[in-house]
Amino acid sequence: MSGIFGVASESNCMDDLYYGTDYQSHLGTEFAGLAIMNDHVHREIHRISHGQFKNLLNDFYHKHKGRMGVGAVSDSEPQPIIVDTRFGTLTIVTAGLITNRDELKKELIQEGATFSEIQEGRLNQSELVAKMIAQGKDIVDGIEGAFGRIRGSISLLLMTDEGIYAACDPASRLPIAIGTRDGTVAASSETCAFPNLDIEILKHVRSGEIVFFDPSGLKDNRGRPGTKRTCAFLWIYTGYPASTYDGVSVESVRERCGQALARKDTVEADLASGVPDSGTGHAIGYAMESRLPFRRPLVKYSAGYGRSYTPPSQEVRDQIAKMKLIPIADIARGNRVIVCEDSIVRGTQLRNLTIQKLWKAGAAEVHIRVACPPLMFPCRYALSTRSPHELAARRAIRALEGEDIEDVSEYLDPTSDKYARMVEWIKNDLKCTSLMYLTEAEMIKAIGLPGCDLCTCCWDNRE
């Protein structure tokens, strides 16, 4: 994932840009950058894998002022990217994944384009998008043209001398919200960036919509309406609890997921808990519904430790997971523990670095309750799981079938024998007392939007 933020203000916008971008930090672990415009564009980008956003960009924050700026926290490549075009200087940040990146690169090179932002042999997708936009008759035509060529999904912010464009592609999975304060307009991947900046949500950018704003306010919205398919995983795991997408609160959804898990549970337990931080909201909902006390046999040591899901290597993910979660033996010892988890992706951290800590802390039973269905397919729209072989559910199917199979439809049906056998295999692999998932229908009901408005491809492979 990546998080993007942009702001235009009648006065200096650096405070808003700096803190607004920092509120995207849960979405990326590799790079963070800011670009601000006064007489020209000033930019600074840092690797954040071994340092925190505010520390690395503190000097830039104190050094520069301006009335417009964009920023990004990325899990894959440096941003923002600056290109000079016949439309002037364009400064761009993107969130999402272009799956036909290499194909588009070849096409553009044949058309005479050159690329400079190559990171470890990999083309920077924000530069790629900027080069496609520059081919349009104007910027709006260029954005629409780029969206028409991209496979995958992209949301973007594009700063020019006149203002900032915010756009989500017609098959948008990753939302952008627009917010306002007197004399200020901002755009953000995460609405949690707004409250402490005294910015109020004005609108959520629609699929295919292109919004333009400048320091004097929101000016225009154009584009070709598409089919909204907001990523459901944003509510379940990726998004920050204080954010909303399409007007739906992340924390409220997680509470409803936990309530749904409790309603169909039959085990007797002594306490409800969650794997912090994203499992906490689910656990609170479970405790609300079950009337079990919510307690914390595992706590997260926050300082210096980010998310263990987003780093690109398994070694780094495991090290973060090992160090950030600390068991409290006095809470776990002798108790039958419900542990709510947002999802089981690979399962290695949950087995080796979460459940084992509870057993060692003296838990009598460990019951894992998962707030979504088993993940079956790699994400096509963000850098998370890139291969089905990584997924715990696919490992279970491979073990049960004796080989990898293409048709997993029977394993998608929560009423089938094969689904039950798969869940039993995962339970045994995790070494927990019991394991239960929400079904896709239960998860969608908890989100509260029509299923056709949600991207659920990692569960059902639906486009």
C-alpha cells in the first residue's frame, strides 16, 4: 500500500502537508517524501525503513514554506516524482499497483519517452503515470488517457503551478477524500489525517472522477464515472481506525465484525482479546456481543515498530512481529483466551510469534477468530501478497489435495466439507485450540455497503 496527501492553502501549508502526510505512515514502510511549491517546487525523499517520518523530514519542514504541496508514504518506491512537460512542471504521487507496468514502459519508449527514476532496476510507477498524462491534449485528458491504459488500480494527486488534481481510476480500489477548512483544501488517502488539522470531510472522490482545487477552493470535477469497487481489506485491516471510506467508519466496521464472530461462536472462554493494533477493534466488538471481559494478554510496543504485514521481506516481517508484541503472563495464565485477528495471510507470524507467546505465557486455551474469510488469491491492486503459494489457505489446499489446484471453488464455500477440512488443517498448523473465520457475506454485512461496491478479489477472485 501507499498513502498520499495534498493540500492547497491561502497561507503557508507546510504544517498541514507535514502532519497530513505523516498520518499516512501506517500504509508504507519504505519511502516517504514531501514536495512544496513557492517560487518553484522543493522536494525531499527519505527511506523510512530505519527511521521515522518526522525525524527524517524535520529539517525540510522547518526550511520550506509554500501554498501548495503533496506528500506520500510508500511501500515500494520513492515519491513524489517531478517531471517538466508542455503543461509545465508536474509533481505527482500515486497509490495502487500497475500490473502492466513493463508493457506500458515499452510502449512509451517506442513513442520516444525516457525514464530516469529507476529503483533497483524497477520503473517508478509515478513517473510512468506522469509520462502518460503528459501525452494528453490537456491534463484532464492525460489523466483519463493514463487510466484507460492501466491495468490494476491507481489513485493519484498531481500538483501543477495552478493547483492540485485528485483522481481515482474508473475501477478504483483505493479511495481519496477531500476536506476543507477556511482557506484550505486537502486531499488524503486516509481521513484520519483531517481531524487534528481541523479539516472537515467535504466529499469522497468517486471512481473515474477528477477533482481540481487550488488555494481559493474546490474548482472543478470531471472525468468518466466508473464502477466503484473500494478495497474491503481497508476496513478489515489496512485502514487506520479513525478513518472512514465512502462514509463508513473503519472502527465501527471492525466492531461489527467482532460482534458477528461472537454471535456464531459456541466455545466457552474467559476473556476476549485482539492481536494489536488492527485486531483490537474486532475484539472490542466480540466482547460487546459476548459479554466477555476485554483484556490484553498481548500488547504492542509501538516505539520504532511499524506494521509487520507491509515490509517486503519475510525476514523483516518476522523480526518486527517478534519484537513488537509483548505477552502479559498475568493476564494469559490459566485462561481460555479468544484472540481476534483481522486476517490470516501467510500464518507464519500468527503461529510462531503470537500463539506461541500465549502458550508460553500459560494460556489454557487459545481460540483464534478471524474477521474475514480465508485469503485465497494474491492482491492485484496493491503490493501485499504477490503469489498464492504464500497464503495459508493455499498451503492447506496443497496439503489436502497433494498438489496445487486451479479450481478452488469448493474451498470457497463455507458450508462445504472441503472448507471445513481446510480450516481444520490451518488450525492444526497454527497450533491453536480452535479456529473460526467470518464468511464473505458476514464481512460484507459488517461493512454495510452493497457487495457490488466492494473489491473482494483476494477472497473470491472477482474482478
